[in-house]
Amino acid sequence: MKNALRATVAAVAVTMLVPLLAAGADAVVPPTGPDGGAAGAAWTATQDDPQQYPNINIQWDVPITMSDGTVLKGNVYRPADASGRPVDTPTPTIVNLTPYTKLVSNLADHAQSIPGLSDALIEFFRQIDMSGTPLSGVTDLTKAFGGGELRNFTVDRQLIKSGYSQVVVDVRGTGFSQGVWDMLRGREQQDTLEVIDWASRQPWSNGRVGMNGISYSGINQVQVAQKRPPALQAIFPVVPGSDLVNDVLAPGGGFGFNFIPLWLTAVNGLKLIPDLASVLNGQLDTTWLADRARDPLTFMDVLLNVYTTARIEDLDPRAKELLTDGSGPRQDWLGDPSGIRTPTFVTGGWHDLFTYSESKIYNEIPLPPGQKQLLMGNTYHLNSGNEYGKPGLPPRLDVLQRAWFDRWLKDIDNGIEQYGPITLRQQGGGWITTDSFAASTAANPGQAVHRRMYLSAAASGTANSRYDGSLDATGTGEPARLTVAPGLTSLCSNDAAQGSAGVLSVIDGCAKDSRVEELNGLTFTSAPVGEPTTISGRIAVRLNTVQDAADGYWVVTVNDVAPDGQSSVLSSGQLMASLRAIDEANSSKSANGDYTDPRPYTSLEQRQPTVPGEVTTLDIALPATEAILQPGHRLRVDVYAGNFPKGLPILPMLIDTGLRPQHLELDPGRPSFVNIPVSGNPGW
């Protein structure tokens, strides 16, 4: 019996080992699942183990002259020997262009690099766990700090020590760079091309360039990659956008009142900090000083103008340009990811400022899966990478970034192109990998099938809202007119948390539960699902509305309602009634002809004031999401007449609303509904 058992074990061992031996000692184990399996563990070890070079050499404020004579300043980080002398071997180069000053990057980098103390601090952040408490949102932020996000934002010293150079450059008109801040528009995009070219031609560079960075520094990666500079061979953008007006400036026409002023204040404040070293040396850049004196508060006057000017025709021309489809500045802010041929790893979040664009960027890049990757967490703008490094969770962001650059800039066969290619955190569930997401069209429906769920006046008995209605599959309810008025319960909302870039997400009772906001909203709730039901893809809501004024401001959310009543936002959208004209060429529909992605022009030239008392149909786009309704949970659509502080219409449109109550017309002959992508058998 023992001999037979030994023979069986030996046979199994041979069966397992022979393929590995035949593949050779250097064979790469393909990654499996969201954590990458053995490959993911190898990527982590590669990033965390001692690196090829023991030290880093830094050149401060290296001048980089642009084609128009403007001088940008960059810090150059290079691998060095034990004495701090930079190595002679040319290396691949990572470029990061930032408006938040490389001084901030430098300070944050050094805070992470204090021997002993920094490792202890990062580990402390990783260990903080307030899950299950009213402050679980704090954990989301602290774990992001320990999850590689800071290395992506600042400088990854492990990456440099492994044989990369990194250049961190202040964009034109910010930090210590000369010029006037151009805010991701044409001249700045040209600067990015020229910085890449400059970096590729330095004696310490081998000519192969990658880009990294978060937010603004992610957007400019996408912008320049579509221009295809030959030296650019890989990008790793974290929370990037591509349609900046509809993403963050004025989504649906509701001006980004929460985020935009904070962002402008931060950049304008930081750009006024002088190069203190040059001041002490008596070598202050007088051109820098003159440029700051010429434009001390870029675009702050435009922000003031849109909230102090009562008529659209009197708006600042710069505001009109950004709110006019087809204008030069507007086109600069509208990306075209279909032009990208550079391997691209996009990281985003379901409650990010740029959620709408992140999956669109991935889907529009015409590269095979693997050469493009998408990772979406249940995160806001500031806390990407807050779930990582444990079985079933993705590797840290710095680990994924290192693996990505090693593959595409050093040709190391580490298997990263077999990861994902789409790695998603299901809201209400765990992490999954999939081959496609939010790419469904009438010709390619994918796994989830879009279906209508109708808004009904029949009470659901589940919500303490201004009006508690139902969501059903029949659309046979009685006609009704429901009224909702602007209010301030949206101060305590997921949208407020989103508009603050995630700062307000620490208040769980607002960010993760809509019951306070719903006190001033219309709610429409389904029956509980009988089995796990997946919602996967883009969502659209059709509302038949009646205004008492020339305009209205409509906000909708799609929520997961737990048996205990907690109402968690899965996705949200908003639309000014006067900006309801749909750009059909950039919109999509499901097989039955209903919109799945009704993209508004968001253009003053397309504005159509409403007629008081008449029914006006609105189609509102919500960013794609991935969620699972567990048995006993319900689907809910919330409808509001305002979204302060995330959104506040510019003054001319606000005046046109009169802040009057708004009405939702429910009529089986002209139904209001959500077109939602569902798989499973919810029992509706």
C-alpha cells in the first residue's frame, strides 16, 4: 500500500514538474486573479528587495528651454553608487510633469526616505484599520498613503535604484518654471513633447521614456501619448481624465463649485513660492518673477466672473470658450485616446472626479488587452490603491508601476501584460478580473444586458424621503407629478465627498450612506433581489420634467440599498435642463434604442431654455460602474433638484432656474426610467 502511494505521489510530482523544467529556469508564471498570484508576489519582491544601485544622485532645478524660449525647471534623479556619484550607464527615463511644484514632490519624497523612520511611518499607515467604524473613510486615505500612491505622485526611489532616471518638471507658469500657466492646453502639451524629447537625448538616458503621475500628471500623459512622440514607450496614469469639461469643470453644465476653486487656489498659491535657494544666492530668476507678477492668479478672475455676471453674453470670453463646443481651448481639453499606441496602465476609482473618462480611455485605445490595462477601485480621487498586497487584492500601485515599466522600458518578461487586463473592485463585492468592461453597444452587448426599470409613484415603503416611490420592470403605474426643490442636504452626500476629491469621504454617514441627502429627494426603490445581481457598464436615466422657470438643475444617483436601509451610491449624474441637447456622434445606445451614454454638448451655443409648464425630456449619463447587489438588497434611483457644493450652475443659469421647485412627470405613455446593465436573475 505504501509503495503504491509513493508511486502515485511521484507520478503527480513528475506531471507538475516536467512542464516547468521544459519551460526553462527563466519561465514566467502567468499572473492569476486580481492579486497576480505567484507573478504578483514576484513583482512585489522585485520592488521591495535591495536594488542594483545603493544610492540616488539629484540635480536640482535643471533648466530645460522650450522652443519659445521659456525655461522650465526640473529635478533629475539618477541611480548612484555608494559615494553618491551617478552611474555612467544610460538608463530608461521616467518623466513627471506637475503643476503642484516639484518642491512639494521633493518634500514628500524626503519624508518617505528618512532611514528607519519613513519605513515605520508607511507601515503605520498600512496598519491603521478603522473598518466597521463611522470613520472607516480615514482608513481608505491612510492605506492609500501606504499603498504606493505617494511614490507615484512624487519619486519612486526603489525604481531609480533599480536602474531608471526620473525627471520631475514644473509645468509652465507653476513652481520654479517661467511662463504663464496654460492649464493642460496647447502650449503646455507642446512643452510636454519637448520635455520628453529633451530627456531622451540626455547622456544619462538610453532614449526610452516612460511617464507617471497622478491626476493632472495623469491627464498630460494621456494628452501627449495620443501625439505619439517616438521616445515615449510606456505610461502609468493614475486617475486621469480625457473630457475635462464634462469630467470636472462643468459636468452636465453644473459648474464644479466644490473642486475647481480649491484646485485653482492650490496651484496659484504654490506657484508663488520663490526658489529660496536662488534668493539666498542672489540669483533669483527675474523672468520668473516678472511672469508671476504678470499673471499671479491664473483663472481666478474667470471663476469670479461666472458667479458675478448675470447675463451669458457678458461672461468673460475665456469662460465662454471653455463652455462652447468646438472652441480651441475646449478642443485642447477634449482628448482622443484612439490616437494612443503607447502601452498604457490606467488606474481609477468609482467615485473619482474622472470616473467617466477612465474606462473610456481604456476602451478607446486601439491596443490589444495586456498592452493596455485598467484597474478601478472603490475609491475617490485621493485614495487610489487603498486595497492592496493581500490575497485577492491587487499589488500596490508602485509594484504595478515598476512591473509595467520593467516590461515596456527594459523588455523584462515579467508577465505583467497577462495581468487583468481589467481589474475591478465590485461595489458590494470583491475584486475581479475580466476581459471587457463598459464597451457594450447594440452590436456588442457583452455579458450584462441593458434593461429598463421604470420610475413609479407607488410607495415602496423603504425610504424616508420627500417622496418614496418604486422602481419596477412593468411601467404600468398611475400618472403622477412629483415635486422636488433645491436644498442643502447634498452637503452630506457622496457627491460632496467626490467633489472634495475624497476629503469628505471620511464622514461615512454622508459618503457611504445617502439617507440624509434623500430627506430632500425623490426615491424610487425596487423589490429586493433574490440572488446576486451584477450591474456592469454604463447607466442612463430618462426623466420627463416640468420646470417653473427657464431652466432646471437635475441630479440622479443609482444606489444599492441594504436590508438595514443603508443607501450607497453606485454612480451619479447631473444635467442642466437647458443643456439637454445630445451629441449623437459621441453617444451610445443599447439594442432597444435607449441611450446607454447620452453625452450632452455642454455648450452655450446649444442651450435651449425650457418653457415653464411644458414637459421637457432629459437623458442623463452616469459613469460606468461595476457592482453586485447581494440577495435582499434593492436597486434605487434618487432624483434631486440641486447638488451643492459639488455643482452650482454659473450665475446666468442659476438665475434662470429661479431656485424654483422642479417637477417629475410620471406617465406610462411617456415613461421615466433607468436603463441599467444587469446580469443575473434579480426576480424583478
